[in-house]
Amino acid sequence: MKIKGLIFDLDGVLVSTEKNHFTAWKKTAERLECDFTELDNEQLKGISRVDSLKKIIALTGTNVSPVEFDELLIFKNEIYLESIRELGPADALPGVVELLQQAKAHDIKLGVGSSSKNANAILELLQIKDLFDAIIDGNGVSAPKPDPEVFLNAARDMGLSAAECIVFEDAESGIMAAKAGGFKVIATGNPHVAELAHAYVETLIDFNLSIYEESF
Ligand code: BG6
Ligand code: MG
């Protein structure tokens, strides 16, 4: 199948901000007297800010008021934003810029499909935003991952069908979203989810489009 578009998740695929999300959630969970672990965080990867907080609250077995819920969301995002303030072009993950440039040179369309409401700001800090033909983030969907909407909207804005695109993901929720939308999905950066995807590459340096076109 000729691939005409590549759609990238952001956190953990284009940039290693997953550890920043984890640290910010851990501090937020401390306010709820919850000892939040990296294993717990695995369930949060790829899902929206609101759904993440709901999962942490479920871990504590307590209830929080709607006001406290909103305060916790703001608290988490402030810690997160402070931690990524100095993000720059050197923070794009290995192989990212090279792959984006190669794809552009071959007229392959590029998209982002992220649950993050901070995606546009991060792409600007990395100085890669202008390379993308479509950017769908957490502000642009009614149903977050694992719903396929984010990827379907990205493909639509690229003028392509799901079958013509490959999605790159590092999280179970995102892999499920891509599969539900009829995309081929390559897991990267997170060996825990490798088995769930159609293929796995440790970093995007290891991705070669012509090999994948032959095998898909
Ligand atoms: C996803 C991350 O990309 O975005 C999650 O994998 C994060 O860890 C989610 O919680 C929402 O991000 P934000 O920036 O809107 O809080
Ligand atoms: Mg991710």
C-alpha cells in the first residue's frame, strides 16, 4: 500500500515530555495523599488531562468536589508548563527532524494527533510546527483517545484516508485509537506497548518508509 501520510502522537513520540507529565501528576497525586507510581502512569499515557485526573482519583478511592477537581487540573498544568518552559529544538526525539524532512521531500503529508491541549505551544518550542499539514490536539476533538477521532480528523485535514496513513504512537490508548480508525500503527519509544501495534521501532531513526510499504 502506498503511504501518503504520517501522523504522529506528540508526547513520547516527537518529544520526551511523558516524564514531565509523570512528575506533574505525581505532585498532584501527593495532594490527594496518593503514592502515584510509574506503573500507574502507564495507564495515563495518551489520555486527556481530565480523564487522567479521574483515574488518579479512582486510585485514591476518595471523592473530590467539582471545584477541587478544577483546581487540581490547574495545579497539574502549571507544574507541567513550568517544567517545559525551556524546551527547544534540541529536545525533539532522535530521528524526528530527519524523518519529517525526508517525508516532506517525498511529498508525504504530515500530521499530529495528540490528546494534549499544549500541543501547538510545544510544536512551536521545538520549531517543527510549520512542517505539519494538519495538527489536531486535545482542543480539537469531542472524544479523546482511545476514540479514533483525533487521528481521523488529522487524516481528513491532510486529505487522506486512514488506509493511506501510518500513525506513530507510544501509548496503549493511542494505539487502540489508531487501530479503531483503521490506521496502521507503529509503536515507538515504549517497549511495553510494542506487541499491541503493527510494528515497533525503538526510535524514529529506525523507521524506513519503503520497508514498511512493502510489508503492510
Ligand atoms: C497526552 C499525554 O499526549 O496528553 C498525556 O500522553 C497527557 O500524558 C495528555 O496527560 C494531556 O496533555 P495536556 O498537555 O493537555 O495536559
Ligand atoms: Mg504519547
